[in-house]
Amino acid sequence: MPNIINDVKLDFKDVLLRPKRSTLRSRSDVNLFREITFRNSKQSYKGIPLIASNMDTIGTFEMAKAISKHGLFTTIHKYYTLEQWKEFAQNNAECLPYIAASSGTGEDDFERLKQILTEIPAVRFICIDVANGYSQHFVEYVRKVRAAFPAHTIIAGNVVTGEMVEELILSGADVIKVGIGPGSVCTTRIKTGVGYPQLSAVIECADAAHGLQGHIISDGGCTCPGDVAKAFGAGADFVMMGGMFAGHDQCGGETIQRNGKKYKLFYGMSSSTAMDKHAGGVAEYRASEGKTVEVPYRGDVESTVLDILGGLRSACTYTGAAKLKELPRRATFIRCTQQVNQVYDGVTKGD
Ligand code: 5GP
């Protein structure tokens, strides 16, 4: 007989953060920087723990240059050549503490990763990324990367449950990427019926990781700065975004002009667009699990970064958290049936 879990699991849209009495005078009193020492690599990091996803339109060198100025992190996508990496590293040494090199789990991925990390020793983070982090092959790959790079910080995912977070940390990963199906251009839940509401996944996985001195990233599902604040409130150490960083000058992907308006192509890494581009099409045995959208062009990513940071600081002042690190301790979530008033949707001029 199948098991049914009757507890309600929650998404960002199902809750709001309750305001609390606070001694903070202004948003400028809030410190969004975090200092973290990772469990397995023993490396230290200091930055604002927001991450541009390793999608090929988002995790670009241009994105890293723009957002690392604010202390934000980029997981660089895995489609740059070694030559492109070397050129970037030579000219942008100041960005290197804020980037990770991404890897799949194939033999060729491992060789490529080894070349990048050997040629550019200042790259200290590795992001091992697969859609389904539950396979034994994935766990073995994490072990192999840990053995080859004992002092690099390893990000690994994606999973959504505590037991798998623990297994990956004990296999050598430092930071576990949490999220199956919440992404803006993801269709996994439609194609497979598999997933886990993101806020509950973050709460449960953070608890499992922190019990072992590990860390987690909430990956996917943030649609606005308020969702980012909720993810941190739920216990995420880092928040990764794709869609919120899409549509900017720093993004890869075609720019489209139509009826005098500009758009940028944005697509899931399992969409047929991505598979046509990188794998010569969708293999017969699998289905696309991502979609392709045209995002209205949004200019420089700088203003989006400032908007997210402003929202986060404000969430901290409303809840009385002087530091981002204190947000989970200050967070009380209220379940709600409606979180925003939509009466003027579609007729807003700007914000
Ligand atoms: P977003 O911030 O856009 O809501 O979510 C970004 C995350 O969606 C990525 O970091 C990645 O984990 C996930 N993602 C990216 N492409 C795909 C895809 O094609 N299919 C699925 N299932 N997830 C994707």
C-alpha cells in the first residue's frame, strides 16, 4: 500500500513572516554578509549568500563580474571551455572567491573539472549538479570529487529530504542544494508528478544539514525578494535564483525584438532548447523537463540586485534581525490563504 503523509507541506506562497518588535533603527543597520566555515573543506567564506544559478543563461562570467561586486556568488555553468576560463581568471581575479565551477557526473565532466581547478587554483568551489540527487551513482561521484579535491568546498544536489542531505554531507559535500520541481522554467512536477513544496523542504533539509554542521542552498521557486527572505527565514544558508536574474544584459541567450519590445530567451536546463544546444536534441528515452520563455528585457542586473538586497534588509528590520544569520531565529511563519492584493494586476505602471 502506498504511504500518504498527511501533514501539510508548504510553499513560499502559503506563508508570511510575522513582524516583531525590534530595536533596529534603519535598514542600513542590517548586515547581510555571512561568514561560514564549511564542514568538510574547512574553508572559510564571507559574502552575501545569494547565488546566480548554473543555468547557461544565468551562471555567466558577465553575471559573476556584475554581482560579485556586491559580494554575491555565481555558480558558473559547465559549457565554458578551459581557454575561456583561463582568460576570465586572468582578467578578473577579484571575482574568483565568488564563483564555483559546475560539473555533471560523467567521466568527461570530471576531467574538465580537474583541468579547470588545476589551471586556476583560486577557484575554490565546485558545484556538482544533477536533476535527481537520489542515485547511488551521484553519491559515488561526490565521494570521488571529495577524494580528488580534499580542500575545495563542494556544493551538491538536488535533493529535498533530510536523509539524503545527511548522506551527501557524510559523503564529502559541504553545501547541499535543495529543490526538486519549484523552478520557474521547470516542468518536472507536470512530467513526473515528483516534487516537494519548497518552504517545507528547506525547513526539513536545513535541520538535517545543521545537525551535521553542514549547510544548504534553497534552489528555485523564488519569484520576488519576499520569497528570498522566507527561504532564509526557513533556515537556508544560501538562496539560488534563476528566473529572478533572467532578462538582463549579463545573461546568455538570444535577445529578441518584437513589436518594438525587447525580450531575452530563458529556458530550463532540461528543456528541449537546452538539449538541442548542448546534447544534439532530446534523447528518445527521456522527456524534456523544462520550458522556454521570453522574458521582457530588464537592462543591467545591478538594479535587480539592489532591489533584492533592499527587500531582504527590510524583512530583517520587520522581524528584528540585525544580521541575516539571525533571520531563522526571528522568523515566525503565519499560514495564509492569500498573501497579496491582486486588484490592480495587469494595470501596474511600475514600482
Ligand atoms: P528559479 O529561480 O528560476 O525558480 O529556479 C532555478 C532553478 O531551477 C535552477 O537553479 C535549477 O535547480 C532548476 N532548473 C533549471 N532548469 C531546469 C529544468 O529544465 N528542469 C528542472 N526540473 N529544473 C530546472
